[in-house]
Amino acid sequence: MNILFHKLKEVFLSVFPIVVIVLILNFTLTPLPLNMLIQFFIGAFLIIIGLSIFLVGVDLGITPLGNNVGSTISKSNKIWFVVVAGLILGFFISVAEPDLQILANQVGIVTNGQISSLSILVVVSVGIAVMLVIGLLRIVYNKRIHIMMAIIYGIICLIAILAQSPVFLAISFDASGATTGALTVPFILALAIGVSVLKKDAKASENDSFGLVGIASTGAILGVLIMGIFNKTELVSAGVVDEDVVAHGILAPFFEELPHLAFESFVAISPLIVIFVFFQFKYFHLDKRHFRRIIKGLLYTLIGLIIFLVGVNAGFLQVGTEIGFKIAQYDTKIFAVGVGLVLGVVTILAEPAVYVLTQQIEMVTSGSVKRKVVLVALCVGVGLAVALSILRIVVPSIQLWHYLVPGYIISIALTFFVPQLFVGIAFDSGGVASGPMTATFILAFAQGVASSVAGADVLKDAFGMIALVAMTPIITLQILGLLYKFRSKRKVEKK
């Protein structure tokens, strides 16, 4: 109960700023229908309860599972075991990620089913699994992360040129950010620490504790881009669905969403339970207390996921879209860009995975890198990212690649000058920054803006926002790494 209370407080403090912003906008720039506002409050309540239970489950079940699997992989000293375990775990962890499920559902709606949510889930999860294996092999063989990142993003650039699809480019980078959320980040970080901590070289162990999230997330980009090469269909944006909340009633959407979301969540989480039971009897041999604790954690994860997704789909998304649509109707678009900036700053504080990452950073670096400093750097980066995304929508001549190409050139260039620990931290933070709040409220806000702006397209312009949210922290945290590097040099020179 103490853990649950702590998570409730943490999630409440993270969701509360968004609720305040919605209320302020409701009484100023974008008045909302009363029924829609009530649905939003119900959705916010369910998100707080669901995400809190979900995070308790992650702490009790997912993180210990990741640590134990990582230790088992490292002790085995068998490459085939690393490959097989990485492929299976990477696939099912990605499928179960709530952020990816939300994004896949949004893609299915906006494309009117031309790109199905199932195809996005499968393609992205396969890509994550493959790159997770490559990331684990990097740790095993002590390969330099900056070299690997340069190679991976070089391959991504080549495939993007072959795909020649702005739609799949936007979706691919969005998927990369969305797939690293509240479930996958704790598991992958625990997996990385479980493998790297057994190294004799303490410095190498510290450096290898980060970077696996960043490498795994590139699998989503590669998977969707390859999908774009083979998908020659001329995609047509279906726009944003405007539901009549008065006709359907306030509570009706919640009851309508519950059955199929419960089934999808069960299908997503149950393989993890099966995998744990298999590892327990084959490798772990945990005592009954620890075994029950992890099973209980996995069940909490399932229950929390169901409640969270119901709150998002029935209460949160529509309000975000409505606010975006109305605020973009003003003659001056500065309101839309300004609200995007504010939303970016507050939502990075609302991402539970950010707290997981910053705690891990402070722990692994023995307190030399303070979590508050990392949070400030992330706030600046993500706030700018959302503002630039909205600017791209209201100024149609600005293309997504105008941001991504120079951004990732800078990101890769910095890896050759920044301490290796910060390279891993930066690329991990890129995925972590784009979590549940980004994949729900801000993406819906961007879709609403795109629906309202003449000449903008929901499919081509709204998607890509998560991509920028995932990219800017990579740059800001590496700059932070450079500052720490110079600071350390000055200390040594003074001595």
C-alpha cells in the first residue's frame, strides 16, 4: 500500500498540470462542451489510478524480471541464448507497451484502416526485438556505443531515401519514441544493468548500463521504414473522428472501450507471465515469496494497463484534439505554438519513465549527475520539440526532414566528443521522453491543430511530433555531458 500511495502521488502530480492547462484553456481560448469536460475528468481519474497500479506492477514484476533475465543471460555465456532470449523478450515487451498501442490505434484511425494497428504493433515489435539483441551483443563484446549509433543511423538514412514516404518517415520516428515507455524502459534498463553489472571492469559496466533503450528504439524506425518500402498504397488521411458525446452519453464511451481493451491488454501481458514461469522453473529457481511477488506484479501491470487505456481512449484523446482544433482557428498561430511549448514542458515532468531513467542515472553515476539537472535539460528539449512540431503544422512549407536530418547529424557528431556514459544516457532519454502523456494528449493536440489549419494534413503533419520529442533530449543531454566533461577537466587542472 505504501508503494501504491507513492505512485498515486507521483502520477497525480504529473497529470495535474495537464488538467490545470485544460481548465485554463476552457475558460479562456478554447471553451469545451460540459459533457466533454466531464469525460476528460473521468479519463484523468482513470489514468491516475490505472498508471499508478501499472507502475506498482512494473516495480514488483517487470523490473525484477528484467534483472533476473539479464543476470541469467550474462551467466550463460552462450551467444545463442542471448539472441533467442532477446528476440522473444523484446517482441513481447514491445507488444505490451501502452504507448505503442495508443500510437498504433491512432495510426489505424487516421489512415482509415489502410495501415492497421496490428501491423504497426507487429512490425515495430519485431524491429525492437532484433535491435535489442544487437544492443545486448554490444554489451557482451564491449563495442563502443557512438560507433554503433553512427552506423545504425547511417542505415536508417539510406532506407528512408529508398522508402521515399514522408508518411512512413513520420510514423517510424514516432513509433521509435512511443515504443519506449513506462513498461519497456524499466525492463530494458534492468536488462542492461543485469548483463553489464557482472563485468569485472566497473567503468565499462557503468557505461554499458545505458544505451540499450536507444539502440532498441531504432528497431521501430527500421521496421516501419522497411514496411514503407513494400507498401505502395497511396495513403489517404481519414481525419479526426468527432464523436457526439451528448448522443452517446457521458459514460457510454468508457463501457464501450472496456471489453476490447481488456482483451488486448490480456493478450499483450499474458506472454510475459508465461515467459516468467518458464524462466523460474528452468533458470531462476526463486523462493516462493519472490515468485509470488513477481506474479502479483505482472497481474497489477495487466489491471493497471486496462484502466489506463480506457481512461486514455474514452476521456483524454478527444479533449486534446478539440483544444488543438479550436486554438488553431485563431488568426494568429502563436497561441498554438505557445500552448505546444507549455504542454511539452509539463508533460516531460508527467512521464513516469523519465523518473525511472533519472533515478537510474543518479544511482549508476553515484550522484555525480543529479536528476534535477537532467530533468531541466529534458524540459527545455521537449518544450522546444513540441513548439517546433506545431510550427511545422501551421507553416506547411516546413517538412519533418528539415528538423530530423540536421538534428540527428548533430546528435551523432556529438557522440564523438561526449563521455560514453552520456552518449548512452542521451539516446535512452530520447525514447523515455516520449511516453504516455506525449503519445496521448500532445499527439491528439497536434492532430487537432492539423485538422484546423488549411493546407495541413493530419497524417503527414501531425505524426512526426513524437519524433522531435524523442530527438531533442538526445542533443540537450549530450550538451550537458560536454559541460560535465569541461567541468571535470577544470577540477583536475586545479588539483
